[in-house]
Amino acid sequence: MHHCGVLKLTELIPSEQHIQLNEGFSVVSVQMHLLGKYNDSIIDEHIRYTRVWSISSAGSLQIVAGHASVIKSCIISD
């Protein structure tokens, strides 16, 4: 999507980063505010990305699992 120009991000603003270190793997979660365009539609979304990192047999870091979810605002009234 980036390479062919369908997705054009103008800003990526990270927040709420959490890193959980474990023996042999780590879980990283970060909330990102994305601004830009997708197929000429405006993007202004908050997304939570989660990645599980592990050390490969060659000794380099690799992503073994990943997930992304749009975070929707909830309005609670009394």
C-alpha cells in the first residue's frame, strides 16, 4: 500500500508504549495516531499495534506475531 501510493501517511504520533520482556521473546504494544490519506480518503485514526518479537535461530530479532486494532472513542454520560 505504501509503495504503490494507496496509503500516504503524513504523521505518525506514538503514545502509550508498553514493553514486556520475557525469556526468549518480548511483547511490544504502542498506540499510534495516524494522519494521512488512503485512496484519497482522509485518515485520522488511533490504532493500537501489538507485536511479539523473538530471537531467530540465526540470532536476529524477528516478529513472530502481530495485531493492529482501531481504537474508537467511547462517550459515557450520566
